[in-house]
Amino acid sequence: MKLKGKVAVITGAAQGIGYATARKFLDEGATVALVDLSADALQAARSALKLNGEIIESFAVDVTRRDQLDEMVGQLRSRFGRIDILVNNAGIYRAAAPLDVTEEHWDAVMTVNAKAVFFACQAVLPTMLAQKRGSIVNLASMAGKIGNRNNLPYNASKAAVISITKSLALAHAKDGIRVNCVCPGFVETDMWTVVAREQGALMGLSPAEFTRQRAAQVPLGRMERPEDVANVIAFLAGSRAGYMTGQALSVDGGLVMH
């Protein structure tokens, strides 16, 4: 129960890494607010997670809308009087060769994956500043540390998340607020289905063959599970990582070793 008594907000919580993180946080005793775009997906996730009477809130929020983020934070503060943890997990993926990237493609990916991360942090920071404590964990990616010929906007957005993390960590370390990020690799989620389909098409590969080739590149010998990432997020969110801030931890089976 390492997160007992903590109030945690998780965006993109209805599936994949966000859902696995919510389950891990609940197992460790946290009160969890699930945030996602789809009210139906949230209800399904909330029903699946609420097995032992844990306190679970859910908010259908467009994370690109600052007014909706502020309303969600206000409701949580009114009910619980605190927000201890923010996990910025919501994200989208679209592949294209560099010359095929449109302004709409660029703006969509950067808005959800980078801009929304910053403004979600900005929305919870006043509460954390008043508490003089808080932990923010952002979801970046190994893509933020490397290049890719068919992923330019996505990679740029994840590099931005790493930079946002470091700047906020430096700005608010003296306030008792830690900000870190995790950089997953090839994770078996609904997003990976999109990655395998779109990247595979650009490379002339079926989604299954693309996935097989990528899995063969992983030094630890398998695709990543959402729980692999959730375990590290829970570590960073809690007191066990109390002397860590501004870090971008690779959780990728050894794909990026620096």
C-alpha cells in the first residue's frame, strides 16, 4: 500500500498503459481519478477496476481543452482537498514519411502529445504548490530519444515531453514537486495496433510481420506489456523515488541504452 492516502489523476486511463497504471495505483492504495475522452470507455474501465470498493472517480475530458482540465481539477480539489499525483498518459499516433506530413497531422500530434501534457501540469500545479508536495509522471517514449524515418511528428512530440519534464522539474524542485517521465518501447496496446498497421504499410509489411520484426529487436526478447510501464510509473509517483526529479527513464527492454 505504498500510495495509500494519495489522490492520483491519470489521463488516457481507459485502456493500455493508463488502465494498467490505474490498476497498479489502486493496488497500492491510491484514490484514482480516471480521465479519458470517451465516457463509455471510462465507464467500462471504472466498472472493471472497482472490485474491492476502492475510491474511483472518472472524468470525460478533452485534454487539449484547458477549461475542461481546470473543471476536473476543481472538482477533485473540492471533494478531496488535494491532488498528489498526475500521470500524463493520453496520446495519439500517426505515421507518415516526412514529405507527407501535413500541418493538420503535425498540429494534431503535437497538441495531444505535448501541448496537453504541459497544460495538464499547469492545471494541477497550483494545488500542488499550495500543498508543497506533488509528483508528476509524464509518458514520453523511446521515440523521444531516437530518430525514425516515418514518425517525425510523434518523435518530436515525445522529445518535447522529455524537455517539458526537465524544465518543470527544475522550476519546481524547491516547491517539493517532482516531475519525471518514462520512455516505453514496443508496448502491446491498442496504440501498437495503429503503429503496426501504419508503419507496416509504409514499409510493405503486414502488421503481424512488422510486430515480429520489432519484437526480435528487443534485447530482453519480448514485446512490452502495459504492466511493465505501470510498475515504473508507480515507483516514480511514490516516496521510493523521493530523490528523483527531471529524469527520463527508459522502460523498453533494452532498446535504448543511454
